[in-house]
Amino acid sequence: MRILIANPFGIGDVLFSTPLVNNLKAAYPDSYIGYICNIRAKDILYGNPQINKIFVFEKDEYRDLWQKSKFQCIKKFISFLVKIRKEKFNLVVDLSLSQQYNFFLWLIGIKKRIGYNYRKRGRLLTHKIDINGYNDKPVADYYLDLLKLLDIKPTLFNLRMDVLSGDKSWADEFFKNLSFKQEDLIIGIIPAGGASWGRDFSYRHWPWENYAKLADRLIAELGAKIIIFGASSEETICRRLQNAMAQKAINVCGQTSLKQFAALLSLCNLAVCNDGGPLHVAVSQGVMTVSVFGPVDEKVYGPYPPGPRHIVVTKDMDCRPCYKKFKLPGCLRERQCIRDISVEEVLKIIKDNLKELKNAV
């Protein structure tokens, strides 16, 4: 079997697909697996021994090139398709929900094409499942449903992100330089993580002021060591959080690659974060998590697989979750579902699980 997986979405979605990869490899141990992803998500897959080849397709790159030269854009896209065609894939698992992907995967001659008939976009798929969105169960389980079309029963459910030895050594050295002790309670605070939503990213952020107050309480009451994480685009939020704190915290926002972030996070006892990619990176590294969810349904986009080491904090409101069928309606309550979650609530959850936290690494 020569299998191609197509997933143009973000870090969390690509991590949600790793149980699918695990089960395909278990069913076809000698298979060759390729994966189409965007540039932000490629490091999730890099180093995974089950993935033989990664094809990066970045839509924005092609859009920019189209504005400069339509000829060069078409030429580059044809070259991209030729590279995939040369691999002679005989099965594609299309997670894109897109008729454009269906079309070019048909065009390059992959005979068996399985995926979703979302909004009747799966006309060119040979085998398909009808869905109207991810609504009532984890995204990863929707992905695993496609295995039914191959008569495969899934048995592997953990997310996978392989961290390279160089990144592990870097993280070990970083901790050594901080003089952290083995008995220290080390907590990662990730106050952003919603960039994939574009202009609506703030709708799923617990206020950074709350993270600052929580971090101070964790230090003062539990003696915790705090590390603030974030991407380079989130430096403003992380800096504001650090400046608002009365206690001292280590801020590594914008100073790590994705793999270094995962390696450093894996040495923490706990990650406290919003819903989004960083949460799922933490889960993939076996780190205990406390995550704050507002408009998004934690049953669909929450930690996977769910379990007692991954605690989701929500506010019981009749209007949440309001993010459904990939749409976020206008909010008449000024994000009350996430703003009304208090520092005291989150702190109590952490304290109640303190014994497990200390044994989490």
C-alpha cells in the first residue's frame, strides 16, 4: 500500500490525525505513507517514523505568487502535483472537506480516494462518509471513522508528535541552567494559542490578566516554577502577562521552535492553556493539562483521548458551545462563557489534583 493523507488544517487537526496514521500503519505494516499539510503543521510530522514523505502545500504562498505571476503560480502548482504523482500512491485519505483537493487528487490518478462528502463536496471520492461538520464527538474519532471504509477497526488512540534527540538535549540543558530541582512543581502557562482562528482568535482566550493572577497564586501558594510559552506572534500577550505578575516567571515566548516547545513542555508537570494547538501538543507529550474552553465544544475539540489527566474548565451557559459547523456567531454576552471562569475556580482544580501533578512527569 502507498497511502497519501491530505490535511490542510492547523496543528491541532494534524495531531488529531495521528491516531489515524497509527492505525493505518498497524493494518499495513509495510505501507509507504505520504502526508500533505501546511507549513505551520509540518513539524508535527517531521521525525515521525510512520510518515515516509511530507508534502507542504501553503495556500497563502500560492496566492501571493498568483498576484505576482499567474504563469509562475501555475508552473509551481503543476510541479507540486508531479512530485506527488511520481510517488504512485494507490490510496488517499482526504481530510480536507474540500472539492479542490478531491479534484487534483483525482487528476493525478490516485485510484482509491476516501474522505467526507461534506456539503456534497465529495463527488470525486470513490468512497465517502456524509457529514455536516464535526458536531457530536472528537475530531479524531471522525478521522478514525474513515477506517471503516477500509474494513479496519481502530485500536490505537493516542496523539503522536516525535521530538528529536537534539531538541530533548536542548530542553534538558535549558532546565539545567535554570537550576530546577527534581522535586519542583513546574507549570507551563500558555495564554494564547488561538492564531489559527485569525481575527476571531481572542474569542477563545481566557484573559491574560487571569493567567497573570493565577501564576502569582501558583507561585505564592504552591511554590510552583512558572514558564510562559507562546509563539513569536504572541509576544505582546506573554509580555503583558509577565509584566503584570508580582512574582518571577520564565518567559520563553518566541524563543523556541515547535519541537523545542514540545520538548520543554514535556518536562513540565502541568500545562495551563486555552483550547488550541498548544493544548494538543501538551497532550501528545504526556503532560497533564488544565484547559479553559469558551465558545468551542470540548467534546469535539478537547483533549484527546479524554481522561482524568486532562481537565477542561467551562462555564455552564445555555448558549455555549456556540461554535458549530465551523462558524462562530456574533456574541451578545461579551464572551461571558470564558470571562466568567474565575482564577479561584482554576486554582482549586489544580490544588485538588496536586498529588497527581507532582507525579506527572
